[in-house]
Amino acid sequence: MSVEHYLSLCGGKNNITRVLTPDDELIFAVKEVSQVGTSHLIIAIREVLGEHQVVFKRTHSFDDEALLQIGRYIAEQQQIALAVKAEPVDCDYRPSWHISPPQGLLNDPNGFIYHNGEYHLFYQWYPHACQHKDKYWAHLTSADLVNWQWQPVALTPSDWFDAHGVFSGHALSHENQLMLFYTGNTRIGEQRDRHTTQCLAISQDGFHFTKHGPVIEGLPDGVTPHIRDPKIIRHNDAWLMLLGAQTTELKGRLAVYRSEDLLDWQFEGVFGQEFGDFGYMWECPDLFTISEISFAVIGPQGIDSFSAHNTIPHHNGIARATLSTENGLELSDFQHLDYGFDFYAPQTMLTPDGRRVMCGWMGLPDEIDQPSADNGWIHQLTAMRELSVNNGQLVQWPVAEIETLAQPEQTVTLSNSAYNLETKSFDLTLELEWGSQLNLFEGSQHKLTITADAEHQVLVMDRSQTLNRAQDTIRELPLTSDTVKLRILADRSSVEVFVNGGEAVMTSRVFTAPDSTGISLNGKPTQARIKRLNASHAPFKS
Ligand code: FRU
């Protein structure tokens, strides 16, 4: 029986929205169940969460290529439906220079890389609602890390191995090709059993991607289907793939595979046992070396917080990493990467001039109730941050390119009475005296406060007087330094507070009324340097 015959039984290729291949079944989800024909080949028609699925027994006519062809049909339909989703909805909260989704939900940055003379950045995107559903890879390119161009969506959840989400992963620029390694996510049956594969898509021109399907299909021993977010590194003449993983004892770990050719992967083991009980899952690993120190980024879920005010179970941090033939990957000295409300799943890349640049998701899993969602979009990425090492400590700092967005610097004396900046997008530098409080986004109803609390030796960010809807309103950064030097990047509904040269950062979304363009200071009047940041290069459809 030909593939075409199956498609016509399902009401034609345009009626098919999903393909799944659990065990020896072949399942097509259809738009209109009324268009499905009758045939003894159909062994069931099921309804799973409102979706009609036509179930066949899988036969030999469905080889890998036939299945990829079905995926291409579904991808065509998905791309057509995207045309209107790439049109940005208007919204006062929309950042002027950070990356935000035109519509729908953005989460992790993906595939951040410099390839053939350009920066490429992808992100997890659900275009059709502000919800975590079947993820796409949106694609942006840039010559300078600040002006981003929207490109055709790189990957859609069209295939039997990624039908419920083209999940996160990294890119590799290799032999002139742009290779995307990602996790294919599918959910099978009423129970929505999770099936996970590690997949590859390749582009010759950097813009059109061909899916090659899974390069790792089964699960390694001792690991649950929560194994995802591949990062490829070169080590001792071989390729290593790092994956965030959960062991069958429900402990977060890193799984490592090894390959000579990037296609055939051998499982090396799970690593990170040194951390013992350290969360039930680790997501989104990265690994890089700066000044001869190797760091691993991990996103442990279910670990203690750095502050009693923070009850969110999702964290992100960095550990020292040692890779050796004898012991594999060893981790030590975990440190949180951010002390604000919204930071997760960062990725780094190397610029042609040798800088390690990081970009993160300014959001958290589970967080989908924000004011911008009323206008049809949610979440944004962080500013691009250069990473360096100072006295063995990782330091984050806005990349120099952000200066190109700045208007001339102004020196302002901040005091009790608010200085009206007339914009919510700025770059502010000041030294906050212990005991004083800085008020940002100040207007008739709202403000975000940042207090250097001398008694408790913490820098406190309080968003209780803003439009944020989450219940938790306070973050604290433990701080023992004599001085509290701040550089703050603001962009309409976000702040990134770089403390003492970037030794610590507090990143947060901040929703306020349009008149919240004031800045004031409770404490001794203090001079601040301010640059308004003025980009309006919305990185959407070109
Ligand atoms: C992290 C994460 C990843 C996963 C992706 C799905 O935010 O859960 O582990 O690949 O999001 O969108």
C-alpha cells in the first residue's frame, strides 16, 4: 500500500497535523475526522486531548524516507500557518532592543552560534498561544549581536520524532554546514507517555534546514525519558554530547555520549554524582572554557534557593568542570548564575574575536501569567553578556555592542524626587550606599525598588508595587562588599542589574503602567550616569 493511499484515507495530506509511530503503529492526527475514509487498514480512531488520531498498523511501505516525506507535508502546512504569527502584536511592554516573540510564547535560546560571518540565534517558540505546547525553533541572525533579523522558522514539530516539540539544543558550525542538535519530543496515548530522541538537522546555506531524524533513539540504562537539550563539544579528537538527564532514582545528572563522526553516538555514562542529591532533573547544559577554567552550566530543578523568599524550584548555575579520560566529567563548586526573578536555560557562543557571550531566557518554566500575555505574547531573552573570569570567579557584563544603541551619556543627581527619563529603556550606572533605596520604573502607581539592606547585608529587589502577577515579590542577593556598584540595563518591562562589575546579576521582568518612567533614590543624593537606549529594530518579519 502506497504512502499516498494512507494519506487519502486520512482525508488528504492537508488534513494531517501530526504523525506518530509508537511500537508497530502508525498514527496520523487529523484536522477533520469526517474526512477520514473507511478501510480495514484503520485499526482505531482515537481521541486524545481533543485530537483525532487515525491508527494503522505500521507496514514496510513506511520506511524512514516515507516518514520524512510525511513530515515535510506537515511542515509545509505548519509554515503556511506561521505567516500571520510572525507579525508582531502591538504592546507597550514589548522590549525595544531585547528579543521577544512576535506572538505566542518564547522560552530557551537555542543554537546560539557564529557561522559563516553571521550570528545565528534560535529560540523555543510556541507561536499559537502563550502556552508551553509543541515547540518550534524561531531563527534570527545578526551582524553585531544587537540588531537581529527575523528568518524563516527553522524547525517545526512536523515529524514522528518531534511531533510534540522540537525541544532545545545547540548548533555546530562544521565543514561549512550549520548543524542543529536538538531533542525530539513526542507524547504517546492517553497517558501522554514521553518519548525522547536526540535529533539532527543540517543546513548548507544557514537558513534552510533538512531534518535527518534521530541520531540517538533509545534511552541509556538508568535514565528516564527526561533526557534532553544536547550540547556538542570537541574533546581529545572526539565529539561529546552533553545532555540534561534524570536518573531512574530521580536525581538530576549530565548524560554524556561520544562520537567520531557526529552521527553514530556511544553512551559514556551519567556524571555529576559529586553533587549527590541536587534536584530531580538537570536541564539545558553548556560547557566552555575561559582563561583555562572549564565551566559547566546546568539547570537543576528542585534544589534549595539562595533566598528564603525564592520558592521557585527551577534554578540555573555554573559549576567547575574537569574532563579526563580516567574520570569522565567531574563537577564542583556550584554557583547560581542569577539572583533575580527571571533567568533560565542560558546558552553561550564564541565570537570571532574570542569573547564568550551568553544569552538566557528571561522567564521560568511554569510562569505563563504575565500582563503581556493579555496582548498575545510572553517572555523575552536577556541582553547578550560577555563572560570573563576575575579571581577565579565568573563575571557577566553587557557586550560592548550595546553601546551602539545608547544616546549620549547624562549625569543626573538622583534624590527623593523622581527624575523623569521619559523612557523605560536605559543604561544606568551608580554606586548605591548601604542603607539607601533606588526606585526604578517609578510612576503614579508603580515602582521597582532595589535596596542595599545594611542590616542583613543583602541587595533586595522588590516588585510588589508593579503589575507582576506572580505571588513571590522579593529576591535577595547576599553581599558583603563595602561598595554596591550597579549597572542596570532596562528595557520597558525588564531589568538586568549587574552588581560590582558583574560578579552577580539580578534579572527580572517588571511590568508597570506607561507613566512609570521616573527614577529616584531614598538616601543621600547620588550621582548616576544614564544613557537612554534607543533601538526600535523590532526583530520580526523582514
Ligand atoms: C527548559 C526546557 C528544556 C526543553 C525546553 C522545551 O526550559 O524545559 O529542557 O528542551 O524547555 O521547550
